[in-house]
Amino acid sequence: MSEPGSFDILVAGGGMIGSALALGLSRQGWHVGLVEGAEHRTLVQAPDPVETVADFEPRVSAISVASQRLLEQLGVWADITAGRHCPYQIMTVWDGDGTGRIDFDAAELQARALGTIIENRSIVRALFSALAESPVQVIDGATVTGCQRVSGGCRVELDDGRTLAAALVVGCDGANSRLRQWVGLPTREWDYDQQAIVCTVRTSRSHRYTAWQRFSLTGPLAFLPLLTESGDEHFCSIVWSQDTEEARRLMALGDSAFAAQLERAIERELGAVEAVSRRFAFPLRQRHAKDYIAPGFALVGDAAHTIHPLAGQGANLGYGDVRALLDELSRARKAGLSPANELVLERYQRRRKGENLTMMAAMEGFKQLFGRDELPVRWLRNTGLRWLNQLGPVKNRIAAEAMGLNT
């Protein structure tokens, strides 16, 4: 029997990634603790019905088919999709400074959807509702203030004076992970000198279950389709990544002027932008931990890597980490090994570092390609987009990889 405050595995951070990991680990039979700064009642509160753009959460995720499968295995997908969600069948990408355009269609892949747009809070709510019925000890309303490696694992200190111990501590505490710093895992990182503007809009035309993305020299603009409970198809979540000075200019505009800028930027593909919610701007920084593991410790999700949002893959990379760590720890339990076994953690790191770095390099390449105005580069990217759009098998393979159909 474990001592009070002693766990096989302690997960620090109960967002979309950490709560999924904790739930999956408990299903394997590990004694799991989950530390989360917010209070449980606020996490499981169902969102109010949507009437205006202000009623949607600004933070949404484009959940891939692979991530959906993980959430299905955890038994929470049905709960998530019982609320607001929007599967999208088509993704249209084009160069705003040229004629290149490419369309990805789920029908060409014999799939029901390319992915699903979901408010982050809906995913967290479903996961915490399931955690309440699980053996996981949820320590909510508490903040981690320190982490030290000790004999047999790690010791974690909380702001209320409690001390917790675990053979393995998993840091899921976000891009600015304090746990990563305390354990001494350095990162490679750089500032994009861009900000992502996020808000919800209502448009005069239906989004047609399509995710729209237009590239420009100063950054990409994405319109991600949303649905109300009544099935209204005129709402979208936008992510507009712009150079810092341009982002500041856009944030300073009034709603009407900002809506006019949006209409122009998306080339009125969805008609008039009729309403805009409160806007938020986040600085963009690429970050990657040189190592994901240390004795008795592992990083998962944004604590290990952050990526430019131009392809919407941040949450899916995090769920890829969860799948790999769950797989390796399941094998460890069946073999009677400690969850902190060095070879177990090294296998997790090998599986994820390469894939994450490949995706990060691809996103950096896209950003550089569309951020250059030289005539040969413009010709290359527009010709490439048109050429790729005509090569069905190649285009569909790219889409399948992004959806996680090959994982």
C-alpha cells in the first residue's frame, strides 16, 4: 500500500495533455496523482449554449484522427462530441501573394473528416469528468513550487506546504514549464517576432465545413469552422499570425475596422465578417527541449516542444507524446519494471524526438517559404502548390500523415 502523498507516477499539469495521460496511466493499473492549479468544479463546468461570438472559447484545437482514436480509447470522445464540435471535410490552402492553391478532401481519403475543431475546455471537461470516476488522485487548486530528484524518484513541493513523492514525475505544465527548469533540462528556442491573434467571428456565408488557410508575407491566417448547438455554420475561430508590429496595429483597431481587415485578408471567401469577439494576442516562440527525460522525470506536450501554429499541430503532437509514453509504460508494467526505468524512458524519447523535430522543421520551412518575396521563390511555391494539387496520390499521402492515419 502506497504512503499518503506517494505515487507510482505523478503528472504535473491537468490541461488537455496531462489529464489524458493521467487517465490512461490509471487504466493500466499505476497509482497516479495529478496536480492541477484550477479547481475541479471549474474544470467540469459545462459551457453555456452559444448565442454570440463571445460565447465560444477563444482556444480551440484541430483534433486529428489519430488524436481522436486516443480519446476514444480513453472513453471520452463520445462525451466530447456530445457537446459543440465541428468536423471539417475540406482544407483549402492558398498563397495570398500568388495563384497557388491546394485542396485536401476527406472524401478522397475515404474518411468522414480530416479532423474536428473543438474548444479546448470541452476536451478538458470530458477528461476531468472521467477522472472523477477513476482511481486517479486529483490534487486540484494547487501549484507546484519545487521538484527535486531523490533516491527512488522525485519529490514535488506544493504551494500549500504538502510534499508529494513519485517514482516518475511527468511535466505537462506547458511551454514555460517550471518543472523543466527545476530538473535542469535545457531548451533550444528562438522568437519568431510574430504574434498569433485569436478570436471568434461570425460570417455572412457558411464555412461549408472547410478549414481555410491563406498565407501572406507577414504570416498565415486560418479560419477554423465552428458549429453551434443548433447547427449554425456561420461561426469560425481565427488564428492570425502576423509580424509583431503588424499584430499590434491590428489589435489596436476597433471591431469594425478589424473585421474589414479580416475580410480583405481572407479575400471574402466567407463573405462579410459580421461580428468579432474579444481578441487575444500571443507571442510566438519555437522551443524544443534538448532532452525529454532525466532520472525519474519526463516531459510531455508543450513542456517538451512548442511549434508555430500555422498547421494547427500543437495539440496533436502532444497527444502523440501521450500515446508513446502510455505504450512504453504499459510494456514496463507488464514486465514488472519501474515506471522510471531508464531504458523505458529512453525508448519514449527516441520515439518522439525525431517525429517532433521533423514536424517542427517542416513548419519552419513553410514559414520561411511563404515569408519571402523574391520572384523565383514566389514562382516556386505557387507552381509547387498547383502541381501538388494535381497529384492526388501524393497530396492524399500528405493529408493522411497529418491526420495520423498512418500511425
